[in-house]
Amino acid sequence: MPCSGCFGPTSRVRDQGAKILSSLCANAAPKDEKEINDVLAGIPDPVGTFYRYGLAKSLLRRKVDLL
């Protein structure tokens, strides 16, 4: 995947895809289920979009050491 000039990851975000999803959910104006589903339907490939360059470093499918 060629670089499109994002200047690399920020030190304040641990998982870029989760941060984008969190931001999207926090800023979505619709409050009822149908309108929320309409907004989400407008994102055809959330994992491909949100983790375009960072899936390998994401927290998805990682083992967590709770100790």
C-alpha cells in the first residue's frame, strides 16, 4: 500500500481505527436506531477504511495480559 502522506502515527493514539470509530460515534448527530444505521450504512468498509494503514499494529485479535 503506497503512502499517501499522513506523516505517520501520533503518539497520543494507541489504536487508530478504534479512535476513528470512537470519534465517529461521539459525533454522529442521529440518536434513534434507524438514523444511526443509515449513517453506518454510508461506510461500506469500516475496517478497510479505519485501519487502512494500521491494521497490523491494531489491538484487534491481540492477547491481553491482565497481570
